[in-house]
Amino acid sequence: MAMNTWLLFFLIVIRAVNGIVPTSVKNFRAVLPGIIYRSATLDNLSVQDADFLLSGSAFGIDSRPVAAVIDLRNHDEILKGKTSRTDGSNYFYTSLDDRAMHIPILRDVDSFWDEAISRMDPLDRMKATLETAFNGGALDRAAARHLERGGLPLLYTIMMVASGRSLATALHACVEASTEGTVIFNCQKGKDRTGVLAMLIQNCLGEDEANIIEAYAMSGELLDEKQTANRSSDDSNNGTSIDWSYFRGSPANAMEETLNWIRQRYGSVEAYLDIIAFDSQKRSRLQQNCKDFFK
């Protein structure tokens, strides 16, 4: 064979083993190859990539077709995405039928903000509470600025407290669906809600912490989204909404701080999983599903 023929053959083999990467999906990659995948929104699929995902070609040799696509976004985000879905995405979701699942991680907005307020400095919280008597929304504004200052680690740890039930539901869905085929879960960018869920799954499967952090940190590069450097929350901002530009990127230290917080508050990730009712028996089922696939 000529050199270019050998190269073509090599590339074909690599694609067969690793899968055909769907180029119209951002931040698409394996949590566990052949079984569980993560991604950003699936609203921009080409028809070809939709076929790759539905058939299992995107997941490599011996992989199975999609058994479940779990959307972690809130209902309003999904509706917004539907208004501009590509033909490929419309075809993909129509073909999925009941394999499309919606498990919004941030469903309970009130619990999220209650937890954010509880994390504020007590004096700041008291001042903002008193200010609400003559300046409506003062506490909400103070909580938003506090969240911006805390950045990604604060966002993730609040999410884990306020949305433990939703995270457990998503984990359980992964367990059930992975017995039947391949699972994909996604949010809008595939780095925050998706990143926290991926971290929990990787922990269940015994992944080394360094690898978990490395996998999380890949999102910023894959999204071409860099963290805003040396930026402090602008306390003169009078709005109650969050400025999401404070949460760009996926620096390794954000996941490191999150894991340290889990250990400080719960003792271990396993202890946190027990509290949200994804206990050792359920974790063992996920592990067994993965072992069965690789037999």
C-alpha cells in the first residue's frame, strides 16, 4: 500500500474504535466510552450527525444506539432552543420519541436562592434584609452579587445542595438507560450542570480525582471559552439577575474547590451521594452495567 493508503486505513480504524465525532455538537465526549456521553445543547445537529448519534456510530465499535438523551436544562431554555433547532435536531428529537428525557437540575429556583442567601456573610445578609424594608429586592441583589464573587465553585456547591434530588434522578436515569444502550446527557454548554453530573458519575465508577478534574477542565478549551481573569463583582450593579460572564470557562481549580468543599461538608463524595439517595447499591448497579458492557 502507498503511504497515503495506509494513513487512510489507520484513520478508518481509529474512527471505528473511537466513534465518529459529531462536529455539529460542542463539548461532546465520553464520560465512559461506549456507554455514557456528555455534551452541550443538541439543538444544532446536522442530519448526518443526528444519524451518527441515533445509530451508535458516534460511540465507536461494538457500541449501542442511544437509549436515552437526558436534558438537564430548565423548561424555558428548552423552549428557546426549539425555536431555532436545525433540521438535523428536529429529526433527532422526533426519532428519539420517549428516549428523550427532561430532568432540570435547577428546577427549584427558590431553594437555589435560599441556599445562596444562607452562604452570605451574616452581617451582609442582615444589612440587605433590613434594606428590603425601604428598597425592594435588596436581598436578591445582594445574593446575586455574592454568587458572582463566589464564582464557579459557589455555583456548583449551591447547586449540589439545592438540587440534590434532581441530580439523584439524573443518576438513576443513567443507571436504568445504560442497561439498554448508550446515554447522553447535556445542558446548554455542557460544562456546569453537565460537569457536576459527570463528576458524580466518574466518582461512582472509581475514577481518579486528577482525571475527574482534567475532564472538567477540558470544557473551556472545547468551547473556546476562557475564564474572565481577575474580575471582581461590581457591587454598583443594581440588578437582581446574575451576570453569567463571571462564570465563563472551566478552570481546574473550580472543580478542585468543589471537591474540597464536598469533603469538608459531607466527608466524601460517596457520603454526599448517600444523602441524596443514590446509595451504594445504586452505585453498584451503575458499576455492574459498565462491567457487563465490557465483557
